[in-house]
Amino acid sequence: MQTDLSKILAVTGRHGLFEYVAQARGGVIAQALADGKRTLFDVRSRITSLADISIYTDGGELKLKEVLLKMKEILGDGEAPSSKAPADELKAFFDKAVPEYDGSRFYVSHMKKVVEWYNEILRYASFDFVDPEQETPADE
């Protein structure tokens, strides 16, 4: 099963990741990856697709997809460090996985989110990501 990061959502103030299900009159219906529960997020909810997230590097920005794949190269089938790990441990891990990250703009709080997302994708989805450039239109 491939994972489409454009349909995997992070919602401010809510723990975990959600998969887009449908547009609703009052917002978006999404299903939690962890337990499958569906939730209606209204228009005031701050929803971000993982495909739209990048981290700052010395050379510009690096898409989250690329960061996750670099982490997978380092970790193999293992989990990333816990988001509750000491800051030094998280920094040391990202020094290995993404050595070019910009320490002045990619904070430990961001690292915690990325390792949480990595571990959730590892448990409930896959790192076989859909490549949006290879999708073919359905009705052509």
C-alpha cells in the first residue's frame, strides 16, 4: 500500500496524524491513522498536509518526504527516537539523518514533531510514497 502524503494531515492542537476522507459542508472529514476514528474538522481548524511541509536546510528547504526517506535510510525498520528524548539526542539523530539542516530555523520542537510523524507512519502506513508526478489522469 502506498502512502499519499498529500492526504495525510496534521491538525494543530490534535495528537497524531489523520487521513483525508472527504470534504464536508462545515469542513473536512478525516480518519485518525492510529485508531481509525473519523472526525469532522471545521473551517477554523488549522490543517496541514504533510506534502506541504518542508524543513530548513543550509541550501534552502527540504520536503518532509525527503526527510522521512533519509531517516528511513538511517533507521532501517526501527523506530525514530522518542519525541520525549533529550534535545541533544534528537539533534545528534538529525545530524546523521539530515546533516545539512539549519539549526537556527529547524528547532527541537520541530524535530519532535518529525520523529512523532515518522513513528506513526512506520506503524500505520508505509514509506512507499505516492509520487504525484507519476500519477496519470483518470479520464484522458
